[in-house]
Amino acid sequence: MTQYDVIIVGGGPAGYTAALYCARAALSTLVLEAMAPGGQMGTTDQIDNYPGFADGVNGFELAMNMQKQAERFGAESTFAQVSSMELTEPEKRSTRRTEIPLPVVL
Ligand SMILES: Cc1cc2nc3c(=O)[nH]c(=O)nc-3n(C[C@H](O)[C@H](O)[C@H](O)COP(=O)(O)OP(=O)(O)OC[C@H]3O[C@@H](n4cnc5c(N)ncnc54)[C@H](O)[C@@H]3O)c2cc1C
């Protein structure tokens, strides 16, 4: 089973921002997303208040780019609904069907 330095629950803008920073810091990073990359942002067709996009940007397109950017530095993504986490034991484990050792959870 792959060991990761960081597990991020949720592939919205916050999750992929964290993934980008972790992956760029050479931490092996996994994003667990229950639905689709981008979170709420991925459901809107026009975002007009994001710097760098003079004409606005489609939310889904921006979401795909956030995922691609994090993955360019080695972050991995998988579809998974995290149902609960055990965070009190020294080695943290998710309790969905597949158990993953969780050194750091965001
Ligand atoms: C219709 C609409 C239009 C919007 N337009 C704009 C706009 O123009 N400009 C702007 O700045 N903001 C806009 N927003 C707000 C913006 O989308 C949010 O502020 C932003 O998405 C928040 O990002 P987040 O990563 O914190 O959370 P979220 O986007 O909520 O992402 C959380 C992610 O975590 C996943 N998740 C949650 N629980 C679990 C679990 N147990 N296991 C696995 N995955 C899980 C969810 O599926 C989701 O993908 C809009 C929102 C909506 C709904």
C-alpha cells in the first residue's frame, strides 16, 4: 500500500491549494474527493473575481487546472468519500473501506 506524507480530504479550491503547496515541498500528497474536483467552484460557469482572468473563467475549467497544477508536482487524486477518521492514535487511519496510513491529514 502506498504511504503518503499528507492526505487532503476534499478537492475544492482549498484542498488543491494545499495539495499544490505540499507537492511543491516534495511531500507525497493524496487528495481524496467525494464528488468532483473544484468543489462548489466547479458548479459555477463564470467566476469574475479571481485575479489573473481578465474576462472571468469557467469554474469547472479552473477546477481542472487547479488539479492539473497540483498533479504536475506529483500530487495524486482519487475519488473517495471519507466517512470517518481516527486521529487520536499515533498512526492515523481512515476508516472507509480501504485503510490508508495517514501521517498528516488536512
Ligand atoms: C453557484 C456558486 C457560485 C460561486 N461563485 C463564486 C465566484 O464567482 N467567486 C468566488 O470567489 N466564489 C464563488 N463561489 C464560492 C466558492 O465556490 C467557494 O468559496 C469555494 O469553492 C470554497 O472552497 P473550499 O475548497 O473551501 O470548499 P468546497 O468548494 O466546499 O470544497 C470542499 C470539497 O470537499 C469535498 N468533501 C467534503 N467532505 C468530504 C468527505 N467526507 N470526503 C471526501 N471529500 C469531501 C466536497 O465534495 C468538495 O469538493 C461560488 C459558489 C457556488 C455554489
